[in-house]
Amino acid sequence: MNTRKSLVGIAAGISLGYVAYRVFEAARELRLPAPAMPADAAAYGRRRRALALAGILRSTAGTAAFAFGGGANAIDRLTRTPWGWLRPVTFTAVAQLLEAALELPVEFVEGYTLERRYGLSEQTRRAWLTERVKETLVGAAVSSALAGLFGAVIRRNRAAWPWIASAGAFPLFVLANVAVPLWIMPLFNRFEPLTGPLEVRLRALAARYGCGDAAILRVDMSRQTKKANAYVAGVARTHRIVIGDTLLEGFPPDEIEFVIAHELGHYVSKDSWRMIGLSQLVTTLLLAAASITTRAEVRDDGEHPRTLARVFFWISLFSQVARPALCAFSRSREWAADRFAVTATQAPRTGAAAFARLRAQNLAEDEQPTWYEFFFSTHPSLKARIAHLELSC
């Protein structure tokens, strides 16, 4: 018991100490903004990798301290209601809001300030803060609702809860893929149908693969960043190809066509459904593993929000083990989309030029360390992708 208390204390110290340091940095940044940095992709990449690793360590430590220390009990006492079914909902809402408050200086330094210093964003502090508030409120509302459902499943089925929760995950994944592009993303950006000669050209490309009625939308990414991007979102009738205005305004039409052909590859291959299926499999395994590690807590006090916090901790910890498999799958789909784009456009040289332009505009590294790509990268290195396209010429 003393060993566990010591470990919990160390975890809490790591998490709170990190936040305290970021509070100091954020206060200094507000008083005297740090100077701009040279547009060095390697330095920017190293910084982002370091922050990603620190974030995983800090998040794991903070979640452990909250679940196994006094944080969960304190919030439960603060939010307890006469209605037992509402207990996980109020607990999660307050916990999420508290976490958002603690994370605000961290995100300000590691997100807003970093992007500004490397010349990738001109977003005002007020605009950035407004988006963080929106994200927090949406996240707290969704998490609280899910916590209420999850708590009800554990409360009524303390033996079979992992399998019931797993069965309920699939419709939630589908709902998320519908709700996010239709209702969540428009809270942060404006989506408009693409029009003009480029739309006609891209529509003709899509029609060759039976997707002539696909929604092709323009999004004002420049509201947040100078980086260029395009992506596929949604499923079924909500499926759409989204193109950032930063891409539309900074790339020639033939390069845009190749990038959209790549996204069309995801669309035609129904990669959204593939990812839903893989997520369902991984979720089932994570829930099963978490049920083993929390069997005693669920049996003895399954209704206590502290138990839900511990279940969540184990799920988040085990998900780190699953991360390389998910990243490998994602990279394989990116390679497949690249091959589709080459077949669709017969212009691999144009694709190589488009990726080189993306590299420059997004301040992206040519190649990440092999270990980092294996554990964390959802996309292959640009160096490898460009080399593959050049070999196809």
C-alpha cells in the first residue's frame, strides 16, 4: 500500500509540476511574447516529438494520480447527487472542466505559442481561446453523456459489462463519424461547396470511379493555420472530401488534383469504414483487458465514479500498446491512397511536386526517426513517399 501511495504521489508530482512550469511560461509569454524562430523543419519536428512524448508521460501520470489518489474521491463528494444514475455524469463533467482548466496553459505554450513562433499561425489569442472554450464544452458534454451510459452498463451488469460496452461501441463510432462532420466541425470552421473550373475537374475525376455525386467542400483552414491539407470525413451520405483554402490558394490545379485523387482513394476504398472496424476490434480488446485489471473494484464498488476513473486509466494505458498497430494500418492506407492517385492521374511527378510543396508549406520533416514513425506516425515519411512517386515516373 505504501508503495502504491508513493507511486501515486510521484505521478501527481510529475503532472502538477509540469502544469506549474507551463503556467510560468504562459505568464511570461503573455507579458513578453517570445521571438519568432527560423523556419527550420528539423527543429520544429524535434520540438513536436519531445512535446508528444512528454504529453503521453504527463497524461498517464495525471490519470493515474487522479484515479488512484484522492482526486476522484474529492470530485465525487463535490458532485454527488441523490440520483445514482446521474452520478457518473456530474462527476465526469466537473472532472473534464477541471482538466481543461489545468491544460489551458499547457496548450497555450505547446500549441498556440509554438505554432506562432514557427510562423505557421497568425491566429489571435482571443480566437484561439474561443476555440478552446468550444472544444471544452463540447468535450465535456459528450464525455458526460458517454460516462452516464458506461456507468449504467457497469452498474447493471458487473460481470458482462465489457461485452455489452463493446457491442454499444460500434453504433457510437458510426454516430461520431456522422455527427462530427455535420455538427461539430462547423462550430470551428466554415464549409462551403467548391465551385468553378476546379470543381468541374475534380468532379469529373470522381465520376470515373462512381463518386460523381461526392460532396467536395472548401474549408477556411486559414482561420487557424497556414498549413495546407485535405481530408475525407464522414460515412454514407455524410461522406465528403474537404479541401483547405490554404491548399486551394497555394497549389497549382494539377497538384491539387493529385492531392484530391489521393483523398478520393480513401473515399473509394471506404477507409472510414475500415477504421471503424479496426477501432471496434481494438476497443473490444481494451475493454476486456481493463475488465481483468479492475475486476475487484467493479465487483466491490462498481457504482463509484472512482471505479470508472480506474477503468479509464487502464484503457488509456493499454491503448498505448495498441498504438503501433493502429498507426501501421493508417500508414498502409496512405500508401494505398498514393497508389490510387498515381493510377487515377497518371502523374506521379506532379504528386512528388505536390508533396514537396506540402513539406515546405507545413514545415514538415523529410523523415522522422524510425522508432517514432513506428510508434506514433499515421503517415509514412514524405521522403519515402516522394521517392516512391519519383520511381513511378
